Amino acid sequence: MQVGSDLSVRFATFGSRSIVTHALMGIGFVGAVISGLFVNGQIGLISMVAFINFTAGMWISQSIHSLGNAATDDEYNGVLLEVLDRV
């Protein structure tokens, strides 16, 4: 009997979680650039800062997650090589 859903089984490896985390960081940064350039006034400034803070938080989370993975014998060599292996 399977405990988790198919999605949780798919993201059981560190590389898959790393790709998702980096994708969220990319989306947050793009959101910061778009809101900073195209939204006027205080709303644009607040949105840009919020997106930058979200991206920074995801970066810190990924860094801590990577430090925890370094203690294992996982064959993870970085997100770029993970993406290249899947393409």
C-alpha cells in the first residue's frame, strides 16, 4: 500500500525538490522585475520588495536544504546538471 500520493513519491529525491525550489525562485524574481517595471507607485514598490523577499527566503531554504543533503551519499551535482539529465 502506497503511503503518499504520486506527486510526493515523484518529489522524494533531492534533485526533484531542488528543481521545484529553483523554479519558484525564478518565478519570484521575474515577478519582482515585472512589478518593479510595470506597476506604478507604492503598490509597485511594495510588490517588488515582497517578491524579492520571497525569492531570498526560497534561496535560504534551498541553501539549508542543500546543507542537509550534503551529509548523505546522494549523487546530486547541482540543479543545472539535474535539468540536463532530465532533458
